[in-house]
Amino acid sequence: MVTSQTCPMCSRVISSDTFVCRECAKTAKAHLASIATFADWADGKRARMGSAWSIGGGSRATETPVPFDPRVTVVFKPVHNDLVGWARIVWDDAPDLGDPAGTATADIARWLMGYVEWFATRQDGQDAFTAWARSDDSLERLYDSPPEKVYLGRCNASTDFGPCPESLYAEVGSIPPHLNCPKCGSVTDTEERQEELKVGVENYLGTARELSRLLKLVLGEDASPRMLWAYAKHGLIQSHGVRVEHDTLGRRREVPTYRIGDVRQAARILAADDEQRKAVRRIMRGIVAA
């Protein structure tokens, strides 16, 4: 005889053959899909790591060093380790064992989505679902809130042991004219360093949202995603392929990517051309039909 009990996560009535209800299992699957999507974006946000974008026509991925957000590794490491721990439980106990597509965080998260219902039948299912919700929340905070510091590259001052490898950071909105390296004590001209960074990211490809954040935090230039979409509609910037993203339900979509150097050039054109600037503003206000 099947008896009923309540879900420990939401208090819905469930049968005795499961420990977590179907709706909470769906939510857990959405959390895993979200984690995978955030992980796909990680390279574009990680300090000095390349971003791999899916370029149309089978072209190779673009890999450009991007000085961006130093918090990424700190936040992603425990998320990755936690997912690996749950994956090991699957490898040890689950029937019809399969393998993830790879060892990256996104690969493991998407693979675990196939075992959500299986976890719902286990006593530790609630723990797994709670952990995934916590991980998703930590990644959402990482992407939704700006970092407290801007990355200014490595020190690279000459030392007895070669170029100093220490990473330099400055407070957002309060970058001093000179910065002392906390490791070797060498002084770096921050304005000169920022100019070097601007050159270094000219060929970086990203979505409108990512470029907007990068322009603000690394280059100190304001450009909202809406403004970049207007640039594209007006023909000032062209898409350089697409990036494949997944929403919280795991649905796939292709998002255009743009070259940051083109965005900066478009801003310079508008600064000198009042008519084009007005046209872009009309597009932003939605006056021009899509």
C-alpha cells in the first residue's frame, strides 16, 4: 500500500516512493541548467582567460586574454567541486550509468539534469537540490553585482626571479594615478596600464550585455546593452558570429557577439556626428520600428 507524506522542501503531498516532490525536482533541474549557462559564460568573465565563442561557418573559437573579474575562480571552484561530489554519487549508485560530455562545470551540471528524478527518490535528494539552489544563487550574485575591484593586469616589474607575477587591482570608481605592487613594491602608472588594456581587448568578442560590463569595469566607458543593440540596428557594429546560451529551462538560443574595438569606434563616431547620435537615441527609445 502506497502511503503519502509531505515534501520536506515545499510541504506538498508526495507518495512514499519519493522523498522530494515533482515540482521541486523541476526547480532543481532549472537550477542545474542555470549553473551550466553561468559556467558557459565564465571564460568571458574570468580574469585574463580566453573566451570561446561559436562563430558562424565553423570558424575556430576566438581566444583573447580578457582582464575582467577576479572573483570568478573563487566563486566557481566550490560550485564545481560540489557538482563533482554529486556526480560521484551517481557513478557509485545510479542505474544505467552514463558519462558527462566533459569534465567542465557546465558538462557535469547538464549531465546531472538527467538524474534529477533519480535524486528525488533518495534520502539525500533534498540535500542535492538545496546545494544546487545555493550554487545557482552564488553565481547569480556574481553576475548581477559588479566586482569591488578592477583588474589591471600583472605587475611584470623586473625582479631577481624574473617578471613579477602579482595581479594588480584597484577599487571601482577610485583608481589612483599610481599603484604599488603588494608583492614587489614596484609602482605602476594606472593610466598607462589602462591604455595597454584597451589595446589588449580590442579584438575581444562578447554579447551586448558582456561588453557593456567589460567597458564599464575595465575601460571606464559607459555603454548599456540597449545602446549596443541600437548600434547594431543602426549598422555601426556588425555581429561576429553567435554565442550559444541556454535559459533556466535548458532551452538553447543563439546570441550575437560583437567586437569590442568596433563598439569603441562606434562611440567615437557618434561623439562627432550629431545626426547619427540622434538616430541611435531614437532607436533606443523604440521610435524606429524593429
